Amino acid sequence: MNEALSFPRAIVMGTKVRLRNEACKDMRIREWRFSGIEKGKLVLFRPEGHILRVEFEDIDWKEQNKPKIED
């Protein structure tokens, strides 16, 4: 991958993250929650009990770093 990744300086357990379109193409669920880092991979979870381990570049960090608009 040629483009530089912009990893958030601090990511809190439970933070919502979204998989990039190119990552895990067969997976329909795109939004997960951050659980931690294990053996160099991000550990993500879903409330239903699913766990997924992905590479840093599998997360859409551009979307993650967008400012949140409060209602």
C-alpha cells in the first residue's frame, strides 16, 4: 500500500471502526468496535459476540478521523 495511514493517536476500547471497502470483501458487516491489539493485529468485536482480527490497513482511518457532528 502506497498511501500513508493516519492512525488515531488514541483509540479507546469500544470505539466504532469501519472496515475499508477492499478489506474482507466477503464480510457483510462493515462496522465493528475496537477491543485491543493482539500479536500486531487489531482485535474487533460485535455485540453479538463476533470477534475479528485485522491488519491496521484494513480499517478506514480517514472515515474514523473525520470530526463527528453533534446533533
